[in-house]
Amino acid sequence: MVRPAQIKLDPRTHVMVLTGAGVSAESGIPTFRGSAGLWEEHRVEDVASPAGFLRDPALVWRFYSERRAAAKDVRPNAGHAALAALEEQLGDRFLLATQNIDGLHQAAGSRRVIEMHGSLWKTRCSRCDRPAFDDRDSYTAQNLPGCAQCDARGDFALLRPHIVWFGEALASEDLARIDAFLRPGAGTRLVFVSCGTSGMVQPAAGIARVARSRGAETWLVNLESPDNAGDFEHTVMGKSGELLPQLFAVTG
Ligand code: BJW
């Protein structure tokens, strides 16, 4: 029998995991690219860009409302659970950066999570700096939501999904937290794992190269070869729900 590849984790090991849509695929959430992907039915620039929202907010809200409805009863899978269990063992020596907006890592119990591209379950104002708030509602052309805070000032502004669209900056505090984690102290062994992402979207796709340039061991866990495959020293091909539960061996 072939033994599956394992990452051995001793007490000096710090682990950062980057996840993408592939990690939620086995829970039934479609990925973005490829056949039957989310982008198949939509032009990206129409539903995931600030210009698209300005042009047709009803279309954008319909797209995200349909995704809220589809993700409402979805459950985390064994891959999500494995990462939550790993965090339980490593504590602050673990960080999870996800590009996913579905909240499934948190539903599985992960707490040290950075949602790099925002959250499907939050809404914010498209104009004022009112903080994003929890929201599971659906909106259509008939009930497009306006911002109450802007309204109180006699302004009108639409609320928008709390998502990082193409051309928008990621939260600087999130990027700073990732950068700091990738600068561990002397004597630390750093391991970086990328899982279920096509490695096409920046800046997430570039983290592997940064990690490697800082001496991290880089691991790829994916169904197909991603665009940034050359940045990894170790590759394990297959489904994350099957591979992640057996990938980590904590010693000591
Ligand atoms: C499995 C599996 C299983 C399947 N098990 N695996 C440098 C160079 C070139 C371009 C740029 C650059 N820097 C910035 C850009 C522009 C742009 C970009 O990257 N464009 C590229 C496409 C070329 N980036 C941006 O615009 C970013 N902003 C930015 O950089 O701002 C700079 C700035 C600074 C200061 C001021 C202003 C601006 C923002 C990117 C935001 C991305 N947002 C999206 C949509 C919103 C979220 C949503 O609606 O859900 O996020 S795009 C979409 O792609 C989504 C995803 O999070 C993201 C990544 O997709 P992911 O997760 O990789 O999914 P897939 O489907 O592509 O791949 C799935 C993978 O899983 C596959 O490999 C499968 O094989 C695998 N798989 N089942 C394991 N069971």
C-alpha cells in the first residue's frame, strides 16, 4: 500500500494554509472556473466588479442573493473539519487565509481565519464607511437596499455585498496579518499549504512565492495543476476532503 504524503509538525512548526473554492466543492458549492463553474453563466466584469455594480446593481444583488440561498444550508466537509482540528492543536502557530466567502471554515470551528475576499453573509454601504453588518437577506430589482446612515444625512446610497471585487484592494490589515505570520522568529519552521485554488487571482496567488522566499516549506494540495504550480516543493493531487484529514502528523 502506498503511504499518503504527510507533513510532520513538531513544536517549532508554524503552519499557514491558503484555501480556495475547491475546498468547498465537496460541500456542493460550485467553483469559479472550469465547466459548470460560477463564471460560466456570468461575465465576471458584470457581477464581480465595482463598474458592474454601478451599471446594474439589481443583477449583482440577484447573483449574490442566489448564492446566499444556495449556500444557506450547506455544511462543512471533512477538509474544513481537518483544518479546524489542526488549529485546535497548533493554536497561534496556525493561520488560515481563505479566498472563500461561504463561511464554511468558521462553521467547522476554525477561528484564526482571514476572509481575504470578504463574506457572503455581510453587507456594507457602497458609499459611507459604516462597518459591514451581518445580513442573510435576498434582494431584487424591487427591493434594492439603501443605506439608513446615508439616508439620515439626506443622501442616497445603495448597500452592496461585502465582497472584494476585481480591481478592489484587499483589507490592508488582513494583508499585514498574513505578512507578519510569514515572518516567524528565529528557530521557527514555516510550512505553507495552498489548497483548492487555481492560483490565478492576485494577491492570494502570490503568497506561495513570498512564503518560499522567506524559507517556508511549500505544499500544494489540489485536484488539478494550478497556475502557480512552480512555487511548490511538494505536490499532493486529489480532493481536499480526502487528503486534508490525513495530511498533517503532529508530533511532540
Ligand atoms: C479542488 C477540488 C477539491 C476543485 N479538492 N481542489 C497581478 C497580476 C495580474 C493581475 C493582477 C495582479 N494584481 C492584481 C491583479 C488583478 C486581479 C487579478 O488577480 N486578476 C487575475 C484574474 C489576472 N486582482 C484583483 O483585482 C484583486 N485586487 C487587487 O489586487 O487590488 C489591488 C489594488 C490595490 C490598491 C487599490 C486598488 C486595488 C482582487 C481580487 C478579488 C477576487 N474576487 C473573486 C470574486 C469575489 C468573491 C465571490 O464573488 O465569490 O474571488 S474572483 C474569484 O476568484 C473569487 C475567488 O475567491 C477567486 C479565486 O478563485 P479560486 O478559489 O482559485 O477558485 P477556482 O474556481 O479558480 O479554482 C478552484 C480550484 O480548486 C481548481 O484549481 C480546482 O482544480 C480545485 N478543486 N475541486 C481540491 N475537491
